Amino acid sequence: MPLSPIYQAVLDGNAPAARAGVAAALAAGLSAEAILNNACIPAMTEVGRLFEDGEKFVPEMLISARAMSAATELLKPILAAEGVAQVGSVVIGTVAGDLHDIGKNLVGMMLEGAGFVVIDLGVDVPPQRFVEAVRSHRPDILAMSALLTTTTRAMLNTIAALHEAKMRDQVKVMVGGAPITQAFADEVGADGFSADAGAAVRKAKELLAR
């Protein structure tokens, strides 16, 4: 089965094997869409499940996400040419005053692994830049990350800026990071909160289904 080696390579975090598996599957005549939906996405879903069950840890999730990225590098141009519909789109960034990006990067890679288009604005992103990205990219979801308690207020400021620009109802807002809780998400008026990268994918899909 040409898809089994790809699934296993992503699960194991073996990027060269993931790339080689995708190349072999394409050469065997499988469609990019079939490879993505039947090998890559199921593998990352399983990685997320194992993480939530305490059987995988952040470093292992990162290497699996990198293997997924290696696989999808070959698939992206083909999927774009075939006009294959993505699950949804997400603008993601770490808020103003915060330079931490490991959690954000992991969430971004997990979302890509689940079939989302991810527009990563990087770190120290001011509210206005988030608003401009929502205006220009029209994403389904805006995801904000913060690791420092002192920078969490920037999430409130960004949501306020979306309201001011009359764009708050055009996008679902997700927040996450070490100091963030469901109570905080409710307080600032976010649509969703996730405690980790695996849960972020589930929450994103849940928000799209609403």
C-alpha cells in the first residue's frame, strides 16, 4: 500500500522518508488529494491524539509536524493546480510585545497538517497588523498566541480593533498560550480557546462547523 509508508513516516517524524513516500506515491499515480487526505492528515490526527493521551511530547510533535511539512511541500503546488478545496484558512501570530514562537509554530504546523491554509504573521504582531491581515486574506479564523502574562492584554486590544474596523463578525477568533484560560478567552470575547496544539486543530474545526 503506497500510503502506509507516508503515514508511518509522519507518525515517526521521519522527514526524508515522508518526502520519499510522497514522491513514490505520486509516481505510482496516486492523486495529491488522496495522499493528503488518506495518509498525511490521518497521521497528524493520530499524533495529536497521542499527545493528548500523554504518549507523545512537544519535541516529538514538532518532528512529526516537520515531516508533514516535508511531505506537503511536494503536494502543495499540485493541490493548488488541481484547485483542491482546503478545510479553511487561518491567520496566526504571537501578539504585540511577545517574541515567543514555538507554540505558535507548532499550532501552525498542526493546522497545516489538518488541511488548513495558514498565514503566519510571526511574533510581536500589533493589533492593526492582525486587522489588516483579516482584511486582505479574509481568513475563517484569526489565532493569537501569548506566552507572557503581560502581553495577554494585546489580545483584548486586537479584538477591540476588529470591532472598531467593523470586521469582528467576519472572523472567528481563537486564543492560546501558557497564561491563557477558557475564562480569559470568555472575558476578552474570543470564540475559542485551546490548551495545546492538538486541541487547537479540533477547536478550529469546531469553529468552522458552527
